Amino acid sequence: MLSKAQISFITSLQHKKFRTQYNLFVVEGIKSVVEFVHSSYNVQKIFTTQEIRAKLGKISQNIKCEEVTETELSKISSLKNPQGALALVEIPQTTQLDLSTLKGKHSIVLDDIQDPGNLGTIIRTAEWFGISTILCSTGTVDTYNPKVVQATMGSLSRIQIYYIDIEELISQCTLPTFGALLEGDNIYETNFGKEGLIIMGNEGNGIRKNIIGKIQQAVTIPRIGRAESLNVAVATTIFCSEVTRHNMLANKQ
């Protein structure tokens, strides 16, 4: 049976202050928990119902597993409909970004993305298109926010994410920089080359002006209809798709 102290501790991890303090975050759902169990992340403990336990498959003896009732699980879950499994996972030690690792590939740069669902979807999209690195401004929502983790559907376990001063990054990096802006070159006619930084802006304000001035090529998704703007996660998906298409065509030549 879960104690009040355990419930209080686990639910506190819904807040960044306590995730930082305890160096832990929460992963929920069978698929996501299994993804993290088989990743480089250190899973500290899994709480699961008896019915779901067998669906988790083989779990390392180093990972503690505790069976709980559905009622108990609902008390520690951040979801309206808990999915039978919840894991406490250690936040990996922050490492300094080596700019040389960005060469020869495209990486996504996020300027103050605020919505957890957007960030989670972008992480999942990046993995789909084989983009392994995402660089976030310090003002971007926390990667280990429960809503972000949930939206990634396990992809977070395989994507490298860094929080850095992106203005300084762009100034120091020699790679081509492409910024998603309302006015720029047509994305369907843009040569993205073999490497570069794809910069996506804040949901309401776009890319900050001081960063726009450092971007080498402004790129826009042509608007055919009357919608005022695109959701940033949708726009990022289109950029990832076009970068991938360009690379595939280049490899055939």
C-alpha cells in the first residue's frame, strides 16, 4: 500500500522545482515505461497494477517494481485515466554541448516554446524523421514536464536535448541557419544542404528579433488558405519532412 508520504513525493514531481531537487521525473503508460526501461536512462522504480505487470515484460533486477491498485495509481498519476504503469526515472546529468557533434546533420533549435504538448510532439516528430538533437532556449518549457514526457510517447528516451543560450549558439556555430518565419524563401524551393540548424519560434511571438538578425536564411511555409498561422509543432513537422525529402533526393543523385 502506498503511504501518504510516497503519494506526496511522487505528485510533487509534477513541478519542476521538485524534479530538480530530487533529480527525478515521471513516465506513465505501458509503452513509454518499457521504452525507458530499455534505454540509457536509469529507471529507479516502477509502480504498476497486477493486471499490467505482465505486459511490461522482462525488467532488470536493478529496477524496483511495486504493485499498486488502480485507486492508488490514480492518486499518483497526472492523467485523468491512468494507464496502468508509472515509473520514476532519473534525470540524466547535464553535459556541455560539443558543437562538432552538430556537423553533418540537421538539428532543431527551439526559441522559447511554451506549450508542453508542442514540445512533446516536436520530440516525437524529430525521432520519426531521424533528427537526433534538439537545442532549446533556456526559456523553453522543461523537457521533463509530465505533459511533455507523455506527448513524446517514449521518443524522449532516444533524443539528445540541450538547454542553452541559443543566441550565443548561433553566433558561435559555423553551420547554416534556417529560420521559420512568415516572410522568407519558399520551403519547397529551399536547399537545406547536408547540415544546419532549423530554428522554430515561440507560439505567439515567433523567433526573437535579436535572433532573427543572426539567421542566414529565412524560410516560410506558403499560405494558401486564410489561417493566420500554423501551430509550431505542425510547422516543425513540415520542416522536418522537407529536410528529409531534400536529403533523400540528394542521396539518389
